[in-house]
Amino acid sequence: MIFRAVVCLWLSLLALSSVLIAPASLAAPQDATSEERPQLQVIIEGLDDQLLTNAKAHLAIYALHQQTVPSVFRVRYLMRQGEQELKTALMPYGYYQTQVSYELLQEDQQWTVRYQVNAGPISTYQTVTVTLLGEADQDAAFTRLIGDLAPTIGDPVIHRDYEAFKSRLRNLAAERGYYDAFFSRSGVAVDSANFGADLTIEFNAGPRYLFGDTLFCCTTIGAELLDRFVQYQQGSGFNTRDLLDLQVGLAASDYFNTVEISPLWSEASDKQVPIEVTLTPNKRDRYQIGPGYGTDTGARLTLGFDRRWLNDRGHKLSSVVRLSEVQNTGYISYIIPGRNPARDSYSFNAEVSDRSFEQQRSTLTKASVRDIRHYDRWHRTYELSYQREDFAFGDEPRQRSNFFIPSIEWSLIESTALEGSRNIIDDGYRISVLLRGAHESLVADTNVISLKVSGKWVHRLNDKWRVLARAEVGALEADNFDLLPPTLRFFSGGDHSVRGYGFQQLGPLNEEGVVVGGRFMTANSLELDYAFQPNWRVAIFTDLGNSMRDWQESLKQTVGIGVRWVSPIGPVRLDIANAIDEPDTPWRIHFTLGPDL
């Protein structure tokens, strides 16, 4: 017995000494500097894309990748632990039979932990059971959601998709007023041996709450107008989208500085939820002054005054005076909210302008009434206007015209902003159609009908490049063209037309060489721009257009380059363009500020 005890003690001492006196190849000396210690490299083979990304995120030893080796004991411990971590990392993607092998390779300056991963077959749903309880089983929105997002038999068992579907069910219930909704059952039972899973979801939405009274607080605007902003009916099904529309409409009205909308769930009675709307009035008067410069207008100054509301019915007054080297204009508008104040309005308008530019002289007095309506993406404007215009081209005798003009304009805008910037378009288009006319029997010097169609398209090719295209075409028919004032004729040229030519300096000429406008016009552009720095872009472009007496006349083409700065208030453009059809024409600079569409 004594002999055996001595032998066991001796063997224990040998084992302890082998640990305490470790070879230099197994552990970095405690007094060694970090420069003398090897670096650790972690390699995962057999995975790519999102599987590899998730594996790195779950693998604790990967935090030491390309770092100095701490000790052999820690590396070996984390390396062994990594086997289960990698298996766990692949489970959310449906891989439940993952096989992992690993090894540690030690060299003087670098240690390498290498994992070889075989994800194995992906598990799929063998059964899918989604049950709706409560009033949601009769709600078409839930039926569409289940049809669009619920996993189906044969789909891979992706945990993220499963959780996203549950989250969307909860969100839809909250959005549509199922305040008491809950999951009575939910889960995924995985049969890893057969690479299958059974999904069960039982969602008890309970009753749907209804809109109760809408209560407005703290405003001088009358209740009759405020009630017209509300587009839902008391007793109809609750929907947060309706409340969002109400908030956007009230905020856009410019009557209020802040708009807060709160469903009072604790005060619900008979499943009807009162809606509290707290409003903070805006300043009643707004003044603005804005100096500026444009190559079409020269130096300019804008002075404006708005009274945001004139009475408790929400009538408004808007006025502006614009002074420039080319044209001086005064404009005033009396605005009345329509049936849906967030979308509709009526206005009575008066305008006086005086223009003297390149031997074109015009004094316009105009009065009009407008009916404006906004749809989801469409905008429609009806207008009846009377205009009196005195005009002359060059040394010709001054003429006076009188026209009563009905018109209709439709426009459609669809766009998405570039990620990270609200002021530059990623993809989108704009289409506009303007039809107007006059008849001698209704206060007009001559019969005339005019049509103008324009459009613009923006498309992102990749992260750096965009293409922008613009097209505009107009045509008119008049019994006596010479009686038409400049505002009813077509001109081309300028910052927003054919760059490389001056403002409205393309068109038919009279005997003195003064541009007098045409019956037809077109202005087109193709542009390619490149982002070379955040908020900075360069562009190359070509423009093509003219205004003409008939369609057979030739078009003028220009080419140019430009730079754009995406400022907080929109793109600022500096272009330089030249008319390639007229080699002796000097290059012309164009400076503009405004949205892409």
C-alpha cells in the first residue's frame, strides 16, 4: 500500500511539472513583449455570404482574429467552444445537422485556427398552421398578409422570416385597432433527423376597436373646418393610417406649429376610442425676403407676405413681389379651403408683371380663379383667367390684347430620394399636361387653342452614376397668330429649356432680328452625372430644341458640362454649354437651384 501511494504521488508531481514548465511553443512567455508574440488568424471554410457573416458574429474566438495570441490555454478553450457556436449560428437559417471540424496550426509568428464547416441539408416546413381568432378572421387585410408573408410547406426554416411574420401580425393588429391581440400559441418544432419542421401560430386578435369622437384642442380655427380634415367616420374601424393622414393634412395646412394625435385607449367605451388632437397655432403672419441670382433673370429680390388665416374658416392671403433685371411681378392670392382641406382649395388671384428683355417688352395684368385638387400622386388644376397684355417686339408699334382663357393642367410625380439624402432623386419621373384656349365669343382677340406636354425622368445606374432625361413639346393653333401676346406664344432657350442659349432667345425672328415666338416648341435634354464626393456631382449633357412656325424647321443642339452641389435646400447647378450648330456662339454659363423633378 505504501509503495502504491509513493508511485501515485510521483506520477502526480510529474504531471504537475509538465504543466508548470510548458514548452515555449505552447505558451507565450509572460515577460515577452507583444511584438514577440505570434498573431492569431481564424479561418472559416465551407460558408459564404450571410452564413459566414453570422458565423463570425457568433464565434467568440473571432474577436482575436489578427490579434496577439493571449495564451495557448485560452486559444484552445475558445477553439473547442467554437464548434457549438458555429452550429448555433447556422440554426436560424434552417441548418440543424451541421458538422464542424477544427485544428490549430502553430508557427513562430502566426497561429491559425481553421474551421471546416459542413452545413448539411437545410430543414424545411413539413406542416404550416396559421389560425386567426377573433374578428381578424373576417378582415381582408389579415388574409392578404398571411397569403403574402406566411411560410408555406417546403419553405426553408428561416427564423428571421418566422419572427418577421409574427411581428407583422402584431403590427397589423395595432395598426387596425385590435388592441387586445395576443398569440395564444406560436412555435416551430424541428425534427432534425428528418430535416423538417412544423410551424404553428394561433393569433387571437380579439375585437376590433372603432373610431370614437375626435376632439380638437387649442386653436382659433373653427370646428367646421377642422372636422373636414377628418376623413374617417365615427364608428368605422380604427386605422392608424387614417390618423397619419389627419396629422399630415393638419401639419401641411400651415395653420399649426405642432400637431399631436393620441388615441385615448383607456377611455374607450363600447369599443369606440376617442381621438385627441392637440394643436399649437403657428404665427399668424409670415414675412420673407430673398435675394438671389439666376442666369435667366440676373440679380433678383423676392419679398413676400402671407397671412396664414384670415378667419376661423381658414381663409388665407398670400402675396409676393419679385424684382429682377428681366421682369418685375406682383402677385396676390386669396385662398379658400375645399371640401377636403388637406387636398382641395379654391383661390382668387391677381397678377401684374412688367418685362423688358432683349427688345421684348410686355406689361401683363391678369385675374384668375383656380380649383386645385390633389390625389394620391396626381394634381389637377382648373383655371379661368382674364388677361390684358400690352406688348411690342423691337421697334414695332405697341399692341394691346384681351383674352379670357379657360385651362386645365394635370401633373403626376413619382419619386424616391437617394439613400442618405432627401434632396436628390434616386429614381422617379414627372409628367405634366397643360391645355388652354380662348374663343372670340368669350372676350378674346382671336380663337386659339394650345397644348403643352412635358416630362422628366431620373434613374440611378449604380451607386455613382445617374441618367436624367427631359422632354417638352408644345403646339398651338390660332386664327391670327400676330394678335397673340408673348405669354400665349412658345419660346425656347435658357436654364430650364435649351442651355447654351439665352432666356427665350430661340424662335422665329421679325425683320429687326427680334425673337417673336412660335406656334410650336420642343426642348429636350439628356444628362449623365457622377458622384465624385458626398453631396458633389459632375455632369455632361446635351440639349436639343427650338420654337418654330412649323415643324419642318431645324432644331438647335448644345453640349455642356456642369457641377452640382446637393445643398440642404436642394441641388445647386452650375453649367457651361455651347451651341454646336453655331460654332461662333460663345459658351454660356447657367446657374440654377431647384429639385431634380
